[in-house]
Amino acid sequence: LNVVGDLEMEMRQQGPTPISVLRLGILASIATTLTPGLVAMAKKGFGVRDVTLHAGQSGDHETLLRTKRADLAITSNPFYDMEGLERHAVLQESFLLVVPSSYRGPTDSLDAVQRRLPLIRFADSTSVGRQVTQHLRRLRINPQQVIQADRSSMVTACVCNGMGFTLLTPTLLIDGFVERMPLRVLPLPAARLTRTITVVARERELGNFPAQVAKLSRKTLVQEIARHMEKTGSE
């Protein structure tokens, strides 16, 4: 079966250019931001003819890579348990405390915030949701009320409507910034929590394309985050 899969991959990439067909998995929270630049680079810089894009969570990317339905993923999980992959770091980002713009309570303690507002977070089926849950357990904080969602725009929409607070990274806030949601963004009190975004591809199949994807993604995300943070005057 592996031989048949390799043969399918070789035949799919036959053509006048090394990469004639490209299938990409991208984190849903940054897919809209990255897609135009990545498609333009693939077509103009690498002569890619056909591009297929999949937006989703890291769990979706693992399935796509294992079943060879994606050649490359921009994801929050480097999949160190999978062999035959190459990895290129995009960026490491810190989680932030996000409260409604109308909130005037204390922000120097997560426990104090959760006593006044419900926690709105990613579902446990996502890596971000599990990260936040583990972080709160380490701090011995057990939120009394929790609202779960699997998309950053759903989380920020609830927060901006005064339904609770959340912990998100800058890239997870981009959609909320674009939609001009009234959010108050603050440094995370107490222990620092981070996540890393990585480009993961099957080893030696795409030449230097994965490294170029990581470089372009880093540049685009940093510029976009800086632009929105400056506009909102986030703390």
C-alpha cells in the first residue's frame, strides 16, 4: 500500500514543473490571512498549476497528512510522532487575556476574572482547548461556567457581546480584529502560555517550497498582527 501511495504521489507531480499540483492544510484562524499570498507564491514562484486548500484544526491536518490528502500543513502541532516529515518554524506566540471592552473588573488574576465572567474557550477536541484546560489546571483554577466552540470567530463573537472572557493568541484574534469586534486585549496574568505554528511537509517532496511557505507565513502574520494591535491600541 505504501508503494502504491508513493507511485500515486510521483504520477500526480509529473509535468513541466516539479510541483504541478499542491494540496495545503491551513489553520482555520489564519487561512483567510495567508491564502492569497501563498497561492500567488505557489503559482508565480513555483509554477504550480492546481491548488487545493483545506482550513481546519491540527487534528484535521494530521488526518490529511497521514492519508496523503495534503502535501503540506501550516499547523499548531509539529507531529513529532510521525516519521518522514520535515518541519519549518513559523512563529511562537503567547496567549493573551481577552475580555469584553465594557468589562471594568480586575484583570491581574484569572481567578478574579472567572469569578465575574464565564470562560469562553476552544473545545476540548482542539489542541488550543486542551492547552488552555491544562494551563488552568496547573493554576488550580476551575471555571464555574464554560462556553466551548471550535472556531476563533465564534469565541471572540461571544466575548465582544459581553458573554465571557477567553485566552487566545494574536493569530487567533485576527478574525475578530478584521471584523472590528470590541475586545480588550491584555497580557496573560501569572504563568506564560505559548503555542508554536509550524509548516509540516513530507520530507524532500517539495524542494525548498516548505521553507518559503514558512518564511512568507511568518512575514504576513507578523505584519497583520502588528497592524491590528496598533489600530486597536491593545495593551
